[in-house]
Amino acid sequence: MQHCTKPIFASDKFCEDCGKEVAVKNQRSTVEEISPDILTELKLRYPRSSIVTGMITNLYLYKRKYVTKESHLIFSFWYLTLVTNQGETLELSVDAETTLGANLNKGDVISLLQPTLLSLNHKLESKALKTIINNNDYADYIVIHAQDKQYKIKGNDYDVSRQSKPIYTFFVTCFVALFSFITLNYSIDTVINLTIAAMVITFIIEWTIKNNKYKKHLLDYEALSKTFDALSQISISELGYENLQRVKQDDDVICVSCQQRISIDSD
């Protein structure tokens, strides 16, 4: 918000230029108030999808471990407290392995796009963390609404894997061949014909099921990506979070009237 020439911050009581009392402050808006149709297409594929916007008020960096016989991997996460634009408080984890994720800070305004509810299944690195980490809730798609632009953090939980090859065809074909030859004692020619027929039918059925499943996942991902791109176009000023905190300068002075820090060139 701006009154005369200088921006008005949330803590300001008066305009630094003219001295008049500031009666109107930034109004917080939800993403869906700004863009009412942003979730319409995504909800057709993920009925419980939602977007939550808020300010990070607390951050705790911690680690989880993934241990198998072949590997021992350690992953870093932020356990953050988010106060939403509707006053609710959420606690959840986000990835701290990426460059953007590692540089999250208190005071950052972020939006969480959640097609479904996700939970981390990696074990905590130490038992002592159980007193700090209260849940396993996790967000995979995040938009950081910075003062200059928006930044996207995308995980891989909803990525589309390559279409898998038909594997049941081989087992069904072998079963038909052995069953018809050993148990039913059919002739070689009959066994060959039955085996070929079983192989063709099973392949068609399996390929059709896998292909339809792959196409569905691809459409799900396209709808998610489209919504994520739309979310990344919404600015911090549209959300009403602009100028929440005035950056302190070394030459600031204290106003004798309202006892607020103001810039030295304030009229």
C-alpha cells in the first residue's frame, strides 16, 4: 500500500510524507479469491486438492534417514510453522535439499499446493526429534511469493513414471503352455496354438490397462502443472502481504509522536 510517495508498512500509524493517519491497511486475500477458477480443473482429478497461503513464523532444520541393506541415505527437511491468511496455524515439513528450499526464512510468504495429503515415511535421524517434530505432514509443491517475483519449489511425488512393460503376459503364457501340455496332455500343435492365443490376448489386455493408467497419470500431472503455473503468477501484493515489515536502516530515527522507526528523510 502507498499513501503519498513512500510505501506504508503494516506497523505504520501515519504517512511519512504528509503525517496523516493511515486508516486503510493491506487486505489479505486467499488465492481462490484472487483467481476463483484456479482449482476447478485440478479438482476434477484430485477432488480434495487445496491451496494454503501464509507466512512462515518458525523454522527448524532436521534430518530423516532411509536405511536399506544397500544404502544409508540422509535427507534434510524444514519443519515449519505457517500462519495462514485466515489466521490458522499449520505445522508441516518441506524439502530442504533444493537451493530454494534450503534458503527459506522466517517471514517468507508461501503457498502450498496440495493435490492430496502427503506424509513422510522416512525415520527421524534421532529419537530426540520426536519431541520437536509433531507430525509427518509434507508439502511437495510450494510457491514463494517474494517482493520481486515468485519462485517455485517442485518435488517428484506426483511425477509421471515411464509406462511399464507388460510382465504378466510372460507368466500367463508359460502357465498355459505347461498346464495344457502336462496336465491336459494336449498335442504339441494344440499347445502351441493355445499358447500363442493366450499370449496375444493377455498382451492386449495388459497393454490396454497399463496404457490407460499411464494416460490418466499424464492428464493428472498436466492439470497439476497448469494449476502450479497459475499459482506462481500470483504476486505478494495481490495476496495483501506486501510491505508487512519495514526494513530497518542504520540511519533510521524514532518519531517522537508515535514512537515508530521511520526513515531519516521522512517529512
